[in-house]
Amino acid sequence: MRRHRLGRTDLTVSAVCLGTMTFGEQNTEAEGHAQLDRALAAGIDFIDTAELYAIPPRPETQGRTEEIIGTWMKARGNRDRVILASKVCGRSDATWFRDDGSRCRLTAAQVDEAVFKSLKRLQTDHIDLYQVHWPDRIVPAFGSIAAIWSNPPIRDDEIAIEVTLEALTRHVEAGRIRHIGLSNESPWGTMRWLRAAEIAGVEGPVTIQNAYNLINRTYETGLAEVTAREGIGLLAYSPLGQGYLTGKYLNGARPAGARTTLFDRGQRYEKVNAEAAIAAYVELAREIGVSPATLALAFVTARPFVTATIIGATTMAQLDEDLAAFDFTLTPEIAAKIDAIHLRFPNPAP
């Protein structure tokens, strides 16, 4: 397993990160533990979770994913072998995350509550990378690219980045967090975080976790240069486009037990030209003799700005297929064919 430096830090992580958002919803505690065991045996020591999880978010399962990781680390006694990442919710109308029923905001008090609750669920005294899951600002994220244009672009009651940074920094100084990361963030927001940290004389964000895959390469416009020049690593989530890039949903198929079949949350990957683009990549994979999942994962992990590719699975067979994909090397010829498809169908699922 290749290892990469985590942003500007002296910490290195496996080039593959295990995403865990199915634990506690589609996967039981025992299944979650089995996936974690398999990942660690394969050399993956980087685990990503969030206070939001399991997905889809609902009060009955909120925090359950962290609890499952916590019981696994306690049972195995392996906290020192794991690089653990979690996240605090950004602005949301959900009221079940906070004890007083408040809607989620990135205030100091809410950051404090989120950190302490995550530490308790994870049964640890520190989190290696703590990320802001999405901003307090309006940003085009989670496929809602029109949201920033259909609402006032600037809210009067935004929580200033400086406020959230100061709260997170206090936890860094106390040893509860080692490093800060961003997620679903824009180029402007990333630079604003870095500027705030520079003025305050503290360490700013060292990673950004954004969607990046064959049908969403928007990261390459703006953010790739920002993060390369500023020493921030991309943790690429949704490398398989929520499973759509495997081809299993083509022509309206809805396999039993699949996420979109169960929860109907795949609209991000059902926009105009998305299916045509997916079909083209599936055909390319067949042409070169690999599975569509292998092609999609190999593309992401080959990008020079990617620190870690976040994979997730609901079955051990899926996890094993994902792991095997990282043995495949993308040749310049295959990369050129991918770019040709991208020019025909640029970013249909941003």
C-alpha cells in the first residue's frame, strides 16, 4: 500500500482511505468490524467517518458509525495503528445533533459539543484529522450546483470562518485534534481559511475532502491549483459516483440492496448526460479488459493532487474488488481515452 504525506504535516497515511458511512445503516456492527479488519490487513490505516453518519442521515442512526469504529478499536486495542478522521456538520436545519435541539451551525459552542461527542463515541482521546463537513455559507455542494444562484449568495447571519477556526484551534492546542481539514469547500473558502490561519498564526486546514470522479472533475478547475500551491491534500470521496460508475444503475436498473434502490438519493448522478458518460466509461473498461470500478478507482488514485481515495462498500466482495483496483496502472493511452470521453461529456454530475 502506497503512503502519502497528509498535506503539510509530518503524518503519512495510506493512499486508500476506508469510508464508513454505511456502518449502522446498511452494515451491522459485525460487518463494519469485518470491513475494518480487512482494510487494516490490506495496509489501509486511514479511516474516515463523521458525526452525521450513518447515511442517509436520521436521528435514529446518527453517531452510530463512530460508535462502531469505537467498539472495533477498543476490541482490537489498535488505536495507535489507525489514522482517524471525522467531521462536524456544517449549517443544517437538522435539530437532532445538538442537545438543545438547535439547528447545526459552526459556532464555537457547537464545535465543542460535536468534538466531545465524537471522542466519546469513538472511545478515544484524540482525532487525527477533524474536518468541517460543509461550510456555513451557501456553496454549490452535494450536486446542488444551482443552489448558490437560486438563493442570496451571502447570508447576513453566516458564522465567520475565524470563529470556527478559533474553536477548532483550541481543540488542537488541547490535543483533542491533531489537524484540521475542510470538506465540500470552494477555492474562495479554502483560501479564506488559509488567510485566517495565517493572520492568527495557527495551522490552517491541511486537507480538503471533495467529490472527485470520472463524471465530476470540477476539482480540477480552481481547487487543484490552490491545494497544490498551498500544501493541501485532496481526500477524494465518491470515486465510484455512489456506485453509478460501476454501471449497475444503467438503463434504469435498480439492484436489490443497492443504495439508490433503498434510499433514492442518487439524483446527483442522474443529471443530463450522466448516463451517456457512464455508459462510455463502462464501454472503455470493457475494451481494456477491466471492471468499470477498477477503471474509475485507478483514474482517481493516479491524479497527482489526490492524497487518498476514499472507498466504501456494503459487502466484503465489493471491498475486495475495490482493493484489487489499486493494483491496476493507468497507462497514458488509457488516460487519453478517458480525457476524450470527458471532452464529450464534461462534468455531468458536479
